[in-house]
Amino acid sequence: MSTVCEKSICERAIIERAISERAIVERAMIDRTNALISKVKLRAWWLALSLICLPLEAAYAGYQTWSEVLTPTQGTSDAIGSYANGCLVGGKSLALSGDGYQVIRSNRNRYYGHTSMIRYLTDLANKTQRLGVGQLLVGDIAMPRGGRFTSGHTSHQTGLDADIWLRLPLAPLEANQLQDPTPYPVVDIKNYRFKEDKWTDNHSLLLQLAADDPRVARIFVHPLIKNKLCEQEWKQRDWLRKVRPWWGHYYHFHVRLNCPENSSECIEQAVPPKGDGCGAELASWRPTAKPKTAVDKPKVKVVKKSPPKQSKPTYPTCIALLSTP
Ligand SMILES: [Zn+2]
């Protein structure tokens, strides 16, 4: 095929190609300019957003974790948020020992609570002392400003949860025993068996006294402890409704108080179902026996979980609490 063309046709083709190439170059330039404008716009938005968020982020980012805050804030106690996501304004410390009780493992600095909890614990210890139940050993309550522990349970964040051990010494423990006391398990966990020989009437009385108080919302115990209480005869059984089965809790029990009055930011848990909770619900906690199979399944490698990361508090009051000296 001939590549030669007539002069006029060739010139027109050359001009058309030049126009078309210029159009392409111009379009490319427009595209590049638009992209540049978009980039500038995006940066401006990002800058504006950063300026808005900066004070909030700085309040948290530059600050310590809950366990690094060693002192409570002053003033009236206020429980903020829920038991498992909140904090404590105006936390009060429980004296490390008092009539009928001692604080154990005080080096963990978890003996702060809402005023309501501090009063509840000292009232309970007074009652149990009068009745000769034994010394109460008080474990974790909350950190000075509440928040999530770096180890152990996720609740205890608002100063309204406390652990009380089932070991009931007749005399106060020696100072050197208090930091690492020997637990008193009343359940054989491996065989899911209640240790009848470890349980005493004082344990039953203690749980009744602890639960039968209008300040209490719930008490958590191992299902076999709840079962033991259910089997016993009581003149009135209303308090049993508050005693809830939960795993763990076999050498200590966990007391949870209702939101105190005037705590507008405290989030209540729904009330327990009606009744004493001794029937089908309790039975549902019993582990089902695994059917024996001819071939053993390969063992699953247990991966140790790393400690939970410090999560950023949800409530502005809690964020502010971390940045208050
Ligand atoms: Zn607890």
C-alpha cells in the first residue's frame, strides 16, 4: 500500500493530528490540576479534623494508664459508665484493716471504691464480726480512679464491685501473710465437685448477710456454691435471687452494688430474673459429659493470651479523669 498522499490531504491530516495532540496535552494538564486541587482539599480537611480532634487525643495519648494513676480525685464519689466500662470520680480508700476485716494484696492498689462500697464493706465486716463469722479478707475493689485492670477481670471499673474471700480466719492475718495469702477453694474445679468438708455454716451466713442488703445488685459465686445455698433451708429466700452463678468465684465471691443515688452517669445492669434462680437456670450451668470416642482428637495447642491492652475510655468524664493531676 502506498504511503504517499496528496499534499493538501497530508497537510490536513498533519493539522488534525496536531490539534488532537494539543487536546490530549490540555486534558492531561486539566486532570493534573484537578488532582492537585483534590489533594490540597484533602490536606485542608485532614488539618481541620486534626485540629478538632487534637485536644481529645492529647488528653489521652500523652497520659498514663489507669493503673499508673496512683491517687483518686477529690470530692464526692461518682460512678461513671458501666461496671465493665467506666471510671470512678472521688474514689475513697478502704482502710487497710478495720473491725472484722483486712485488705489483702494492697500492693496492687485496688482498694479504692465509691463511698457506697466503702460503707457497705465496713458495715458487712461489723455484722460478721458481731456474729463470729471470722475475719473478712477483702481483695480487689477498684483502682484510685477506677478503669480497667491490666490483669484479671474486666469489671471493677466504677468502684461498685468488690471481691471477698471465702477464707475466714478466726484471727487477723499477720502482715507478711496479707500480700500473698493462701486461697481457700471450696470447689474441686477439675472434677466439678463441691467440697462439702470445706463449707461451713459461717460461709452460708456470710453470703446471706452479704446479699440481703438493699445496696446489693448481684453477688457472683461458682455454680456449685449457688447450688449449695439452694439446697439449704432458709426462712426467706428472696436474697438468693441476687446470688448469681458465674465461673471462677470458688475461693472468693464478688459483690456488685446498685448505682448509688445521684449518679446520673452510672449505668445499671438489668435486674436478675424473678425467683431464687435455683431451678433450670442453675442446672444449665452443669457441664455436659463429653461422649467418649474411639479416636482421640489431636490436642489443640493452647496459646497463652497476652494481657489485655489498655483500651481508651469511652466516656469524656473518664478521659478527663486521666488528665486531671
Ligand atoms: Zn471480682
